Amino acid sequence: MLKKDILLCGVGGQGTVLASKLIAAAAMQEGAKVHSAETIGMAQRGGPVTSHVRIGEDAYSPLIPLGCADVIIAFEPAEAVRNLAFLKDGEAGTVIVNSVPVMPVTESLKSSGYTGGEMIDYLKEKCKNVIVVDSDELCREFGSAKFFNVAILGVASGTGKLGIAGETLLEEIARRVPERFVEINKKAFLKGEQIGVDYET
């Protein structure tokens, strides 16, 4: 039976919660037991959003213990670093991270020069498995970075790290995304999935 602990993190407005719901629904569709929970701080104002998805019979609590996440899917580099303590050590854990930072209001007011690059460097230094994805580049053909939440889900699917069939995730996208956006979200997912496949080959 499938057993996975998946943590998704980002800031308000990036679609982190929808991505976690798609993973949870797809896992349940495949017959797995799922617990999930979100911790949201000032999400509408660009505050941190963290979603825990625990798949498997052994998941008695919806929150992933420190050092137990198989995968961290990070929509923002600083949020990846902030949640890194949840990741399994060594080869067992994988970070899939957006290289494009989202500037908190406090940082933009101070003009601190935060670019996200130092966070990516730190992740590569601390983790054996880091997949860096540029949301602007990935979503350019779709005209908006708002499709990145589904695209990065595709990246995770393509690596095989989720343990869930891509077809099942596509079915949940069709069920849970507003109808007029289904096809473009499917295209974003498939483009991300190919990036994940290429990374693993």
C-alpha cells in the first residue's frame, strides 16, 4: 500500500491548498487512506501557507512530524527553507522548489535585495535531491503564473515521487478546477510532468 508524507508550502494566493486537495483526492481515488491539514497565516496578505498530506494506513495524525516528509513541494524558495526541517534526511527526501521569490510586503518596503537565489543555494547545500523550477519560464506559454500550482504538481508526478498516477491527478483536475480553466490546467500539468520525467531520466 502507498505510504507518502507530502508537504506543500508557499504564500497566500499561489494555489497551495488546491494543489494539496488534488493530491489528497487523487490518492483517495486510488484507494489510499489520506489525512490532510493546512496551516494558514494571513494567507490573503501574502502570508505563509503550509499543507500537510499524509497518505497511508500509518498516518494517525494529519500533521507530518519533523524529519518525515518524503517530498516538499515549495512554491517559494524562502518557504522551502523555512519548512526544511520536515524533510527526510539523505536520499529519502526530495525538494521541488520554485526559484521565483514572492516578495513579502515587509521585504519590498525595506528593499532588502532578496532574490531567492541564496535560498536555492542553501537548499542545494543541505539536500541531496533538489529540483528547481522557474515558474515564470514554465508558465510563460499559458500567460499567467497562476497555473504554476498545477504545473509543479505535474513536476512532482513526473518524478514518480508522489506514487500517484498522473492520469488520476488529471481526472481530479477536471473535477475540481472551474470548467473554463480545465484544459489549460491540464496542459500546465503535462508540461510540468515532462520536466519531472526528464529530471529522473
